[in-house]
Amino acid sequence: MKAFPSMWRTIKVLYDELFLWVWLSVLWWAGTLLILPAAPVAAGLNAAANRSANYKRVDSGFFWDAAKGQIKRSWLLVGTSLLLHVAVILNIVFYANSAATWSRLVTILWLWVIVLLMMGSQYFLPLFWQQEDPSLRLLMRNAFILALQHPLYTFLMLIFQIALIIISFATVLPIFLLMPASVAVAANVGLVKLLEDKGLAPPPPPGV
């Protein structure tokens, strides 16, 4: 399973730059709680994670440059993703509470849609920094193409990210200190590994 090397590399990247990821996670929490900077700090965190996933040097400067330089586009991407998730969840709730027999089938259909949406959306912010074309429409299209072309890998990486969140909640303190960075690193490492296997990203440097 090629997902497992990606999971292991995620842990290694987090361990190698632990203090940096803790610091960037704290900034993510601060920006998210303030709401207005939520999308830019998410973009900044993923910019740093994407550099690590591509075996490049990373420090907090890349976080700040990305967050300040992509305010509008980050909100367009994050806002679109949030609206899509809310719309699908509302449909699930609506049909799940319907008394009609056929609504159960529709509910199952929408459950599959939310799974596909979550699988594809894990690539949104990583592709924001990975792709050369700045088009958000192309970014989202490519994310879902990757998810559909590699469903098992994408699903396992999604489960891995959910597991990281659950572990963070269960251990209380790490939810604040490392959870945001761990999810961002996992998503970016997962994307880069997938692109490496397709010949769309440079291979790892020798000895890595």
C-alpha cells in the first residue's frame, strides 16, 4: 500500500521540524478563532507544508509570505469548499429526516457524495501551492480527478488525517499544539507522493 509510506513520511516531517509545526499550528488556531484571517493562515500553513513535502527548506517566513500574499484567493478556495460541504450536509440531513421510503436511497447517495467531496478537498490547499496554473477551477477539477483515479490511496490518506484529528482530541493538549500542522503535512505529503508516482513532481533527492 503506497499510502503507508506517505503516512510514515508525514510523521518524519513533523518530527524533524516539530517546534516549527507547533508554532505554525498555534498561528493557525489564532487566525481561525479570529475568523477573518482563517483562510489566509490555512493557506500559509499549507504553503509551509508543501515545501516540506517537496523536500525544500521551510521556516515561518514562508507561512507569513503566503498568508499575506493570498488573502483573496485563499478565501475563494476555502469559502467554496465550506459552502460545498455545508450544502451536501444539509441535503443529507434533509433526506435522512424524510419519512418517504425512497429518501433512504437518496440519503445513501448523498453520503457517497460527502465522502467523495472530503476525498477531493484534501487536495485543494496542497494543489493551491503545487500547481503552476493559478486557476481555482482547474485546481478543484484536478483534485477530484486525482481522487477518482486513486480512490483507495486518497481514502486511506483521508482516514489517516481523520485519525490524527481524533488522536489530537483524545490527548487534549496536542489538539492545540500540532493537529493543524499534522493534517496539512499529511495532505501535502499525500499529494506530492501521488504526483511523484505519476511523474508530475520531482523525485525525492538521493538518500531520502
